[in-house]
Amino acid sequence: MPLKPSRKLPKKFSRRVSAETKRFLDRRLERRRAMRKEKWRGVTRRAQRLAADFRVSLIRSAIVLLAVLALFGAGMLLFSPILEVREIRVTRRDPRLDIEAVQGILSPMFRRHILFLSQAEVRTLLDQHLTDARKVTVRKRYPSVLQIAIELDPLIARVQIEEPEGSGEAVTATGSTADFLTDEGAYALAPATGRTETLPLIRLVDWGVRPLPGANLLTPAFLEALKGAEEALVRQFGYGVEERVVFLRAQEFHIDVGPFNVWFDTRSSIGDQLQRFRTFLRSIDPREVREYVDVRIANRVIYK
């Protein structure tokens, strides 16, 4: 049965509320408010605990997922053929560099894992086969390309290799290439250009076996002695150098200064030999020399 709607108590039935009753009601109301606040605090704490548990679970799941992805990525890097060397690009900085020969030298590098292939290993392999390589730069272009740049020793002279036994017949390179000498004394074949035509010419005689490209014909010490003798003849004595003849097995060289040749060797100091030549010029009229001045022998100068 439905209740009747409530109505305000008639004034004649209303009683005055005592102070004690009012304090009782206030305390009761305060307790209810405190209970409601405590209830909401409990709900809030439970929600915070749930949120914290969810955050921890989410972080753990993310860590596990990242670990799985890292292991998968490491496995791909270690075992995937994608990171194997499949192409080697050689940058040509000198026309005498044979790109196909370089790629043939580097053929053992194909199918190697690019991550585990050290640049020092590539440089060592090239240095073993390219004696005139001055600087080798290796770059990895992921996922599968090796880029190689090779700088060769500069050319300092043209070489004319003549037949031994005094035949005077020159052995020249075939095709468009010519014979050259690097600053380290190595024999090189290179295309003849306008720039190389201005290099000084060295006639090479007294050799046993026809040198191959890359072979060390002259030592740096021999080249330094030849250069020092030339500079001294030009600057100190005022001669011009017209021709240089190197006797390979005898380790000596003859410099044509126009009126005659000056014979040097590497067994004694170039300074001592130049001093003997200076003493000779003071005592003998150079116009008497027709063919050569030999300053190789200690305490003696032979001329003809």
C-alpha cells in the first residue's frame, strides 16, 4: 500500500529542540559525513592500487615485448643474409687503378657478414696486393655494400726500360700506357697524359728480369740520392740535367749535364762525391772533359 506524501508538521505539534538534542544530531550528522568520506577514501585507494598494479603489469609486459623484439632483431642481424656483402664499389681516383683487379682481390669478402667484417682486414688484404697503394678508405653502406676508395702513390718520373748488354733497344709498354716510377720507387703502368709527359725521364739499364707492375725498382734512398745529386748539379754548379741513366744491378746512376756525364753510385755519400766533383772542377778545366767524370771512387776522380 503506497504511503501518503509527507507534510510539514503542524506548528501546534512542533516542539522546541533542546541543546543536547541538537548536539546529538550534529554529532550524528558528522559521523555520517565522516563515514561517507572514509567510504570514498577506500574507493579511491582501491582505484589507485588497481591503477598501480595495472601500470606495473603494463611495464613488465612492455619490457618482455622489447626483450623479445631485441632478441629477434639480434637473430636477424646475426643470421640474416640481408647483411652479407653482395656488392663492392671501388672509387677510381687515379686512371691507373684497375677496378676489376681490385674487386678480384676483394673477392674473399663477398658473402661475409658486413657487421663482423673489419676495415683493417680489408686494408691489410689490399696492402698485400697493391704495393703502390698509399691510402685505403673503407666504408660500409648497410645492408650489403662495401665502398672502397684507394689513393695511389704519385708518379715522379717516366721510365724507359732498355735491353741490357748495351743493345740500346728500349722496351716500351704497349697500347696507350707508359712506364712510370712512383715516389716509393715502384714500377707502374699508366695512361700517358699531358701531365705525365712533363715528368722527368729515367733510362733504366742493367736489369736482369723485365719488371712487373708494382715491383720495387728503386729504393727511396736511391731516389733521394738521385734527387740530391740533380739539385746540387743545377743549383751549386749551374748545369742543366738532360738525361738520367740508372744501372739497376750496379746501383749507380749517370747524369747527363750537357757537355759530359757525371757518374754517381749509392755505396758512398752523395755529399762526398759532390765534394770530389767540386775539387775536380777547381783543378781541371771542364772543357777538357769529352765524355764523363767518374766521382764514385774515394780520393780519386776519373774523367775522359
